[in-house]
Amino acid sequence: MIKIGIVGYGNLGKSVEKAIKESLDMDLVKIFSRRKLDHESYESLDNILAYKEDVDLLILCGSSDKDIMAQGPKLLENFNTLDSFDNHAKIKEYYHMMDEIGKKANKLALISTGWDPGLFSLQRLIGQAILPQGATYTFWGKGVSQGHSAACRAIDGVIDSTQYTIPRDEVLERVRAGEEIEFDPHKAHLREVFVVAEENADKGKIEEAIKTMPDYFVGYETIVHFISQEELNKDHKEMVHGGYVFRNGMASGSTRSVIEFSLDLKNNPDFTAACDIAYARAAYALKKEGKKGAITVLDVAPKYLSFKSYEDLIDSI
Amino acid sequence: MIKIGIVGYGNLGKSVEKAIKESLDMDLVKIFSRRKLDHESYESLDNILAYKEDVDLLILCGSSDKDIMAQGPKLLENFNTLDSFDNHAKIKEYYHMMDEIGKKANKLALISTGWDPGLFSLQRLIGQAILPQGATYTFWGKGVSQGHSAACRAIDGVIDSTQYTIPRDEVLERVRAGEEIEFDPHKAHLREVFVVAEENADKGKIEEAIKTMPDYFVGYETIVHFISQEELNKDHKEMVHGGYVFRNGMASGSTRSVIEFSLDLKNNPDFTAACDIAYARAAYALKKEGKKGAITVLDVAPKYLSFKSYEDLIDSI
């Protein structure tokens, strides 16, 4: 059994807990958290070093910038770690930091698992390697963006909000048909926002504030709906997500091929956790083989993800 | 530069030749063939041992049962090899044979690359590892089956023929919607055959012979069209193919997720060759790291497929 510790108990931590319970080859040791939890497996993060010998691997479930960037390096000095660090702009910096520490401490950090980065990174790499002459397209959604939803909630007069990122069918279909198009994420997606406003709020002003919000909404077609809290709770509280990775290119230099990978997820953190668990199994196996430092999904041979024996795997290859 | 020898010069061998020419990190040494070729790179297969020191890896492009099953073990005694051995029922036997020889000879055989087995095997494994509670569905097509086309050409009165395997939209859509269905390949696909018949042939009899052909057509809905040779040549001589792998299951034990991977290929051998080339790069790198015996796509960490440096890869992870 692989003995897992969870660090952080938000949405992802809760999903990882469920995933461990479903896994026949894993045991949950403790859930480490800064804030006290009413949970039989709770342990204060301050006491984590006492579990050094009891944990094979920690799964870091905090937020990338606020938590993991600081926690990862410290924890790696005493534990093997896995995280879904997803700030693309900082992955390289984080990788090198973790690689150095892991090599010194003889520990392994598998970083940036999940679906993007993670499975999508894998598919982008495979597509590019097989069709070096071509173009890669990533679409996100239809799915809830927590960041955009929160940004809308911060607007004066907004009580609650859910924002969907939605790929534009007409762009998706052109890519799927094998066209190589000039790809602008702003034109390939639209944004749909469901807003619960205060009773006397100026809805026109809220809509304007959303549509002109820099970085988040400027440049996108954005549709704003005002609905009641009841409706929002009923229809827009699921953390659905997904997306598409396409590689369109010339096979063997001459014939057009389209490789498509897509995810349709009822619950984003549950699926991210499911990815984490498969990669936790791989990290455990690779550590046993002597690997240390930092690695990513690009370093993991697929066989390590499965709990089946290699004989069973090639039986149904 | 990775020095490649091609063994066999049918459709796949020709596509591999094109793919090597497009690869910046590979050189073609010779095309080895039993039959004399009018080609500047031709060399008789009988003389292949003379090239032992000049070739880093042989790509075996013959047919699985007739050629590779016999050639692979012999060639592996003196060369590293890669093949697209695709007789699923015999892969395990072939694997063990190659593994033993490779380990003795200090050579590496990467077997069964391509797209099925190959990329599809990869996707099936990844899907199962991430969603252990679920079901895997593979659809083939729309694509030309060389085996079925040849089987039709063998019927009395048939001059030429092209057979398409076609996934049924209604089954595909149910799977894509996340349903877990009872999957019968016979009911998930239909077969469409374009036949050029001899002038006085009994078309009813030919159609009957096709539809009742055991193993190939019995159990499938099959549509037969009689057309002229000109039409067949104009519209049905492209080796289009593709397919779909789905994994539908419960992420973290509780929420439904759909993972879809699909290929839409203008030319089947060109794409298989493009896969072979990326995996040839991986085999070369793994051999350098000391790997020997037999391996499959399940043993290959994705980073080895690319000619980019690891630093570049994580830059765009």
C-alpha cells in the first residue's frame, strides 16, 4: 500500500481524499491543514515532520501561488511530493527550485499533474512530436472558471456569480476539419456570466464593469445574465469543466492528420484528483527505482500509472 | 543524427522514408528489401549484416505475421529494432520472444508502435488508470480496411473493391454523452463496400457472398455499392483512416467524466510512419540510457518522443 498524506483540505484536497478511498493500492495517513478540521484524519500542518517515516508521498492540494510555491520546497526536504501546480508562467522556476532540493534531499517531486497542465501537456507534446509540421490548438470549457467567477463577485452590487468559458463551435469545427487557422484565444472562446445582483444595484453598470474588466474579459465576447440566488444555486454551482487539445499537421511530411483529445468533466477537482492519484502511483514507483529531484508528467512512462502488472497491460495493449 | 535502416518497402516503408526525410535529427542509411528496388538507397536484405555498424535502428515495415514475426527476432541479434507489429492476439508472444533475444544481444526492440496498437493503447491505459471505475470504448474509422477490401476482391466476379469501416453515429454520440453502454463492435460499426464487378457477373450473388463472409462481415450491417473502376479510382483509393478511444467513468469515485481521443487521418501508412519516427527517436535515447530487451509504447516517457530539449518542453508545458 502506498501511504499518502494530503496537505490542504479545500476542493482538491476533498477530492483527493475520495480518490484515495477508491484506490485499492493506497492508504490515507493524515490530512495536514493549517486550520483545524473536524475530521478523523486531521493533523496540524505544524506537526507534519512527526510523520516523516509514515508517509510515502504528500499530495499538495493548496493553491499554486499562495501555498505550493512556498510549501513545496520546504516539504520536499523531508517528503516525496506531488502537486498540481498550475501557474504556467512559473512552472519552470518552480521545477528548478524543486529539482535542486529534491536531489539534495534524495526525495522526488512530481509537479504540475492534473489536466492542464498535465494530461493536456502530454497530448500537446505527443501531437507535436508525431506531427512536427503543424499547429496545436487548446480550447477550454465549457467550464466554470473560479478566477473569473470570483472577479465578478468582487464588483460592487454583485452578491454571487458563476462564469463559464465556452469554446466557439464555429472555431472548434474549423480546427476539427483540419484547417490550420490563426488562433486567438479571445476569438476562440466566449464568456457567459450568471450574476446575482443586489436588489437596487445598477445592472447596466455591473454588466459594463464585467465586460470592460482588463485581463479577464476585455477582448472576449461576454454574455451577462442576471438571475436569482435560487436559480444560481440550482443550475450553476457544479464545477463542470473540460476542454480540447488538437494537433493538425502533415503526417510524414505530406498528408493531413487531425489528432483530437478532449475532456468533459462533471467536476473539475474530482478529475484533477483522479489524475493526481494515478500519477502518485507513478511517483512512488519511480522513487523506488531511484529517481530523485523534480519530474513532470513528461517524464512518466504510461505503465507506471496503472496498478496492473506489465503482463496484464500488454495482454490488452 | 540517428541513422535509420528501413526493412521492407511497401506502403509503410515508403511513408517511413518520407518521414525520415522530414526529420531534422535522422538519416536514412539503406532500404533493405528482398526484392530488387529501383531506388538509390536499395540494398539487398541478404547483405544487411554488413551494415551492423552503420545503423542505429532498423524500422521493420513488413507485414506482422508474414514478415516481422520471423524477421524481428533474427535482426534483433545484431540491430536495435522498431516495428508496428499489430496482430493484437500475438503481441505478448512476440514481446517475450524479442525481450529474451534483446537482453542476450544487448539490443533494444520497441515493438507495436503506430496508432492501434500504439497511440490508442496509450490512451486506453491512461484512461483506465485515471478512471479505474469505468468503461473503455474503441471505434475504428471512418477508414479503409485493407484486409476487408482484399477479402472482397477474392470473390468470384469482383475486379476491385474498397471497404470502409464506419462508426455508427448514434452509438458514438451515446458514448460521448457519458453513457455506459453494452458495447458490441458489430453494432457500433457498419461496413460499406464499393465493388467493381466483371461485366457479366451476378451482382446479387456477389453482394450475398460479401454479406455472409464469416469473420469479416457476418454480424455487421453491410452496404454494398457497385461502381465503375473509374469511380473507384477517383473516389476510393485514398488510405483514409482514424478512430476513437473513449474512457467514461467516475472521477475520484463519484463524478462522471468522459475522456475522448480521436484521429482523422488522410493516409493511414503516413500517420503510422509519423508515429514510428517519434518512437524511433525515443528508442534511440532509451538504448543510449542502457535499456535493452523489448519495450512497448507503455514504457516510453513522453519527453523522449520530442527532439526538443527538456528545458524547451517545460517552457511550453
